[in-house]
Amino acid sequence: MSTFISGGAKNGKSFYAQRIAKAAGTPLYYVATMIPHDAEDDARVLRHRAERAGWGFETLECGRDILSCLERADAGGSFLLDSVTALLSNEMFAPDGIHADAHLRLADELETFVRRAPNTVLVSDFIYSDAALYDDLTEAYRAALAHVDRRLARCCDNVLEVVAGRVVVHKGVLPL
Amino acid sequence: MVFILGGSHQGKLEFARARYALTDADVFLCAEDTAEINLSRRCVAGLERFALNRVRAGAEPADALCERLGALRDSVLIATDISCGVVPVDPLMRAWREACGRMNNLLAEEADEVWRLFCGLPQRLK
């Protein structure tokens, strides 16, 4: 069963995502999408690893070309992909320049990912409700992430919003 | 009256077009220079931009809409929810954010149907 989760920062998305992934069976994979760039990122990675310790996740590092991590894993297992936001950022703002249409390929790849690995939980960030007028590039990134979110909301079995640690079911069920 | 709310890029207008069989000609899309809503269209979208225009002019968008409620009884009204970020440093953005909150509460109170769009999925609030 596939589940898409979004919501604001620090509302408990990852906690629910971990519980849902763990309940879905084994082998249990954590797809780590962040590419660390500095000491702050390194510290964040260590903190996240400490938070996951004891859950039984095998970590698959994959910041780009997301389908490649399935070559290193059993697609019948349970996957937690955290986060769609970081993946898009890596693909859109790549070392060789800005890829304005990265979201189209990423949406296709993530749909394929969910088809090949049906027990996948994907986490994204709800960055669409603040009072700000953004520059064109930031606005393009928001529109691009919304495109990927909406494609995933369409193809996943469950769509959940996590608000202050509570879950709103927009589609399907809370698979716990 | 129908009021549709949600974050930016969440599929509000797409939902309205499908559910209420709207064509391009039915939709009035507010821009930042929209000082007056075209009341002859069945659907008014981008109300947060109309609100920004009114706030810049020192006016209260909720009051402007209140005066036109009679003409909006059969309308589909769409606004982006901008209420969930950090309190903006810029006083204009702060005033805009609060004016939008008052406007949205008014419209949700007056509307017969209220919908919220999340990642393209509609949730009926009223």
C-alpha cells in the first residue's frame, strides 16, 4: 500500500511515515534523499540517523535518479522516501545548472517507483500557504513541487496531511 | 455562493472548472492591479491578489466584498490561503496576511459550500 504524506515543518510527518513504513513489513528501507553540503547538513544527517536508530531501517543514499536505488534493494520491501522536497531540489538545482522541467521527469520516476515498490511512503512539505511574494525561481520551485505532490496524490493509495501531530486523511486510510 | 480555499498551486481553479462546468469566459482572474472585481463572471479567482491591491490602497478587502455580497450570491469564489507561514517582516505583507484571513472568514461564513484543496484533492469544509 502506498502513502503520500504532506504538511508543515515539524508537524510529525516523519514520525508517522516511519510508523507506517515499519508496519508495512520487511526488508525496511529508508531512502535518504538529502545531499549534505556543509557541517550543518552533516549534523542534521547524524540527528536523523540517531532518531531512526532502533527502527530497523537499512539506509539507501539516493539524492538523484531515484529509480537507481531500487537496483540495490528488494522492491517487495517497505520503503520510506523522505523527502520529495529534497529530491526535487537536487534535480532542479543540479551542479550543471538549473533544470526548469526537472519536476516532469521526477513525477514520472516517482510514479514508476511506487508501481515497482508498492509499499512506499513518500514525504513532502506543504510550502504553499505563506504570505510572501517570491522571486520567479522560488515560485517556479513551489509550482514544480506542487506538480509532483499532485501526481503522487493521484497515484498513491493513501494521502495524509499531518497537522500538529494529528492526521487528516484526504484519500484512502491511515494504514496503522 | 461557493468558496474554494487552499495553498498556491493546489488545483483550486481546476477543481472549480470541473465541478461547476466553468469555461475560460466564466472566470475572472484577479491580478495585483485589480481594484474592482468583475461581477458579471460566474467565477472570481485569485482573491488574495485583489486583497493585496486593496490593502496597498489602504482599504479593507472584506468590506469591499461585503458591499457586493448580493451580486456574488451565485458566484464561485477562489482564494489562496496565505495564513500558514512565519509572520512576515514587511508591514505590507503582514497587513495583507491579516486582511486575507478576515476576507476568507467572511466568505466561508456567507458561502453555501466551502471547499479546501490539498494536493489536488478536495475536502468539503461546509
